Amino acid sequence: MSKQPGGEAIFASYNVHKCVGTDGRCLPERTADVIAEIGADVVALQEADRRFGDRAALLDLDRISRLAGLVPVQVANSHRGHGWHGNLVLVREGMVRDLRQITLPGLEPRGALVADLDLTGGPVRVMAAHLGLLRHSRIMQVEALLAHSGADDRPIVLMGDLNEWRRQRRSALRPFGSRFGPLGRGVASFPSYFPVLALDRIIARPHTILGPVEVHDSPLARKASDHLPIKARVNLNGGADA
């Protein structure tokens, strides 16, 4: 991918579904190829590891690095996985200033990563999460993420599979509005073969730094996972708090 204009970077979120495609085949190399197609500078992945047992890593990180130029933000684990509760952040160029591995409340085991990065375009706090299937859990998880978002002026990009299809007052994501501004309707990314639900989201603070969020829809992406990746251009030097 060519270098982005000064201060700009492309952020993406992708639930890779443990590298199992809609054809039922587990093909980590296919997942890597889709990640390379996206052409992002920072990618938040969900379901990067097996969920149970030894939680073994599933991604072909060498292939991702070779094809996409992305490397993982290293997490501390007591198992064989790449990620934290399946969450993993990939970065093209930058320095990791701080990393917090958060255990989210709720009935299911869920977590999030909060990474302070210094990218070539500027500093940013990346919050990568995969929220629960139960609405009550998601409400608690949103509050936990807000508590970990920090009170400093570092721009924030929060992204992941937030598992919320409800809109307006019934949405568990509503509290994000107090910190991130208008959330909008999102773009449909699930299921990948006929997307109708906006389960995957990218939001930012200040919200003015975030460009239009788009679905990465390619023939390969429609096969590689049950979610399509989403992406957006972020101007790390622009915008002001609303």
C-alpha cells in the first residue's frame, strides 16, 4: 500500500471467524490474503484464536507481514494464542507506547485491547473489542470501555465487532455518544454473503477525524469469514472536539 497523506491512516476492523470461511474451511492463508486486500495501516482483528482448550493461535502472521506489511502488537498470554480473548491489533509502522489488556464484564469471557500508538501520521489510542451476545453484557462492556478511554487529548479510534444491531434508544452503544459523538447507523457487514446487519463498527474521538466507514467487499472476503471487514480513513492531525 502506498503511504497515506500526512496525518492520515487507514483503520480497519475484521472478525476473521477463527479463519473459517463460509465454505466451512479453515484457511489462515486466505484470511491473510483478505487482510492484505484491505490495505490498512492499523487493523483490529476478532476471533484470532481458538476460543476453548489451549486457545491456539490461528493466523499466519508471517504471511500477513509479507503481504500486508503488518505486525502484531504483542500481548501477554497464558495460552498459545496470538490475541487477548481473540482480539489482536496489527500495525504497519509505529511505536507502542502503552498496552492495556482489559477483561470485560458479562456472562461470556470477553476482553479488549487499549493500545497507545505513535504512528507516522501522529499519536492515537486504539481500542479493539469484541462485545458479548447478550444486551445486558454489552451495556456493561460499553461502560467499561468508556472508563478505560482516558481523559487526555490523544485521539481515539474504537473498533471491533460490537454485536449490536439495534438502533437509537434500544442500542447498547448509545452511551458511546457522550464520548465519541454521533455514532451513525453503521454499515452492514454481516453475514458476509448477504450483509444486512451493522455489527462491526469504527468510531472516533473527536468524531471529526473519522472519514466515511466502508465495507471491504470482495469475492475473497465473502468467502473467508462470516463478517466482511470494514475500514475508514482517519486524519490524526485534524478535527476538534465537538
